[in-house]
Amino acid sequence: MNPLSISGSTLLYPVIGYPVGQVKAPMLYNQLFGAIGIDAVVVPLEIAPADFPTVGPALFAVSNVRGAMITIPHKPACVDFLDAASAAVKAAGACNAIVKRADGTLFGDLFDGVGFVRGLKRAGVEPKGMRCLVVGSGGVGAAIAVALGEAGAASVGVSDLSADSAARLAGRLTSFGVCREAFVATNDPAGYDLVVNATPLGLKESDPLPVPVERLAPGTVVADVIMKIDFTPLLLAARERGCTIHMGREMFIEMAPLYLSLFGYDGYTSDGIRKLVGYKD
């Protein structure tokens, strides 16, 4: 099947966000579906936050919409119309993957964090026992904080411009028992083993850096979730200071087997997917 071939039986998997110009999912998954021979397409849908509570759940009334990928800023909001959710969704208060089950009910899961941790481990970074700083407490930040806690991080500091948002996430991490120690932090990276930018800062040239890089110690692992560009300003600055850097695209590719399995296409690994689509390390 050609990656762009669409028939009357084609299944639809929207990737929903606002904006969606930065998303890479259509390029990866449509190429992948073509290589595997799956009659499905991923299409970007830009839905404004004011419209999402109505339009989001209504999409699943379309018979050939079998699931969806959710991106900023809708990951927390979509939790409200799920019928059931994974433990990660409940702990983080966010969801980035929805599947419509055979009975029409919607089940939500959260793959950002698991994908992020898998990417770290594939790169030889073991988060167990690490002191971690997550900058940004939105959907992706929450997912990563939960996954780091579940991976055995010694502590997770949560930094956000909204202290209330950071406090809510830190509270969920401890109340759901997914983290040994969680607390509200500043964006000062000094004293941490792993620093994660889980904000959009870096998408625009005019953006400030999410952390004061002069406070980064050499050897600190610095990761960025931004996928639009590989070497973000933060990663470039961190590399100059002798830090180990980790790009957002690793999280992106490590989530692919999870999405495929949720949508009913089992048996694929990230290494196999990399080969199928020619994805370069």
C-alpha cells in the first residue's frame, strides 16, 4: 500500500493539538503504515482549546476514527471524556493516546513518559537513583515525571511558571506512590543528575532558555522534549558545558510501538520501526 493511498475502508487516527504545525506523527506513521501494509492514515487536526471539549469527543462518533494521538495543549483536557484510563493517566492527569474500543467506549493512555525513559535507557542513561528536574508541569512534563518516578528516580523536582500547577503535579506523584520524593522546584539545574525541558521553550529563536545553563555542571544529562529541531538552543548550550545531551526525537520514536499496540497492531519494536522507515540515530 502506498503511504498516501486512501480508500473507503481507510481507518483514521487524528493527531489533535493547537497548533499542529510542529507535529511529526503524520510523516512517521503514514510511512510506517505504508511499509507494513496497514490501511490507515494519521491526519493532523488543529482544534482550539475553546472548541476542544465539544469537537474532541465528537470525533469518535465517526465510525472509521479508531483512535487518536493528543498533543499540546489538550493532554489534560481529554481526560475528562475518557471512559477508562491507565494508571499513568490517573497519576499524571494527562493523556496522549486514545483508542475506541469495540463497545464504543474510550480508553486513554499516556506514552510520553514511558517513551522518554525508554529513549534514555537506549542511549545508556539509567534514571534509577537519579536526582531529576523536570521543567514544565503540563501533559508531557507530568508524563515524564511519573515515568521517572516509576523508573526508580531518587527524586523529581517540578518547576513551572505556575507554582500551583507544579504543586499539583508533585502532590499527585507522591499521593499515587509513583515517586520516592517529589517537590516543587525552581528552574535552577544545579545539583541534579538529569534536567528535562518539558516546555515549548526553544521552538522560537526568540525564546529564553528554560534553565540558566551557567548553573549546569559538566556531566549532567540534559534532555529536551522538542521534536521540531534536534539540537535545540538548550542542548547546544548544555553540550558546550560538557553535559550529555538527549534529543526529543528519541522519545518520539520509542512511543511508536506503544501507539501501534494500543491501536491493535502488535509485535513491533522501536528498532524494527527504525529500520522500516529508515530512521537514523
